Amino acid sequence: SVILCVGSYCTKVGWSGDEEPFAVVPTTNDSGDIISHTREVDRAGMKGLLQRCFELLDCEAKEVSVLLVTASVSPKHRINQTLIDILFRDLEVPSLYLTASTEVCWLSWNHQTGIIVDIGDTQTTASSVYEGRFISSKCSVGLAGRAITSHFFDTLKDKHPPLQDYETCPAWFTERLVNLKEQHCCIALPNFEAACQLQYENIDLTRKIKIPSADEKDVHTLLIGPERFIAPEPIFNPCLLGKDCLGVASLIYDLIMESHPTMRSLLTTNIRLVGGSSLFPGLADRLKFELDWIDGDLFASSKISTANSNSEWLGSSNLSSLSIFPSIVITKERFLSKGQNCWK
């Protein structure tokens, strides 16, 4: 089977059973635009991306089964609908199974009960797993990587007047801004107020970062101080973005309180952080601090761990290698005869 892990910024492609993807390609169209960032569904861009993936593997799409991994498990999600339609109708894959990155990350985890928190590009999702079964999920839409990048940009505008509007930034600058976020941003410890006080008492914490222009003829210099931890702070305090949704600690707490009372203490024992935006340094420690503040007794024995960047692939490889995998896929014939109803 071929595995396609389609993320917001990159797509991993490879073979079932392999410990690492064969290739990692940008999730972009032929013009270099990020497909998930376009206002309308870019069907041509998605088709080109999928064709490139099969070309890299040097295989015919119509000859292999596909495991498709995306941010959402719903086949009705607009991007999933388009990907599935292209794979079955245009590329003629014989069979396909759709799953979410959260679920395959769980398969690479050694615990049967706990909470998995996926902080991705467009949303944060907390899911409860009890004895190997997904019980329920809660989601905060718009509280994830893309919003953090935009917030990072906004915090820098006051120091750098030439930065006007994130939405109209050239693609090369947005790409460099994402890289800066990943390299320099971190979570405020032990809490936001203490980190701010430390920053203002120690001017040496400010960093001078040089960003080359697209043609590398010019160099833009940015001074980054408290912006490093102000940018990802909305993960815990969405009000900084003007959003009326739950921060990650409250999301976890509400999810647990909605579960059966006999499960609660077991669910809190293991909390797993997954997704690209879960990799900010200090996130696990800050989350433990916030959860203890909400209910110290409930979360007293909680162990919070962060999955490595390869956990999604390992889980996908494990799933597609199971002996039952051929029996759970959706065939092309079933899709063509029933359409989206085939997933029911």
C-alpha cells in the first residue's frame, strides 16, 4: 500500500511497512502556492501534488491501495472530498482508506488510555482514548499554527513599520516568517506574566535576526524579544486573538469532565501532544502548570509527552501493515456507485 500523509505545509509519501517516508514534498501547486491556504479548493493543484507523489514512488496509482492521512477524518471535509474524488476518479486507485493524523499518531503510542492533543495548522483537537477506542473529541477551530504565525507577524509590526498586512505579505516573506517561528518561538514559563517580567529585566534576551529577500539581494533585520513567547501564547489564551474558544488546557479539562466519572482519572494519566504546533519548547511543562492550576487533584499524576515529528508516519505505516487493512478500505467500485454515502 502507498501512504499519503497530506499536511498543510508538506506531504509525506512512501510505502506501507517503512519506518520513514520515501519522500517529503511541499503541499503546493505548480505555482508554488500552499494549497490549503487558497480561498477556493484548488483541485488542479491537488491533482498535480498527488501525481507528483506517485511519480516519486515510480508506481501506477491504479495498481496500489492508498492510505490517506489528513487533519480531519471526515470524508465530507472540503479538502478530503476533493482528494478522495481525484484519487478514485482521476487516478483510478483501486481502494482507499481515510484516517486522521490524530488516530495514526495514537497507533505509534504505547498507551491504550489517555488524551491525545493535536495542535495542527488550522485547529486544535483533543481526543480521549479508552482501552484502545476513541471515545470523544473537542476542537478549537482557528487556534493553531496559522493563527500563531499571523499573531507573530502582528507582534512585530510595531517595531518594524514596513510590515503592514500579513494577508498581503509576499509568499517568500511568509515562508521565512514560519521558519522564524519554528526556530525562535517558545512557550512562556512558568506562566505568561513571569516570562514577560523576565524579558523586561534582561534586555540581552532580545535577538537580532536577518532575513534575506527572495532574490537574496537585500537583507531585512528583525529585532525579536518578547514576541518569541507572545506569538504562541494564544494556545493557552485565545482571547489574545479575539477568539471566543477554549485554550488547550481548558479544552482538555472540559473533554475529561464530559467523560464518564470512572474514566476521568485514567484519562488524565497520559496526555500526548502531537502536530507541528506542539513542538514549541516548553509546551508540555506549561500545560502541566495550567492543568494543575485548574484542578491539581485531578491532574496530580498526569504525564505529558510530546510525539516526535515522525510519529504520524510510524502510525500510518503500522496501520497499513495490519492484516485487517485490506478489509477496511473503500473500493473504487463502491465509491463510484454510492459516492460520499459509501463511508456510512
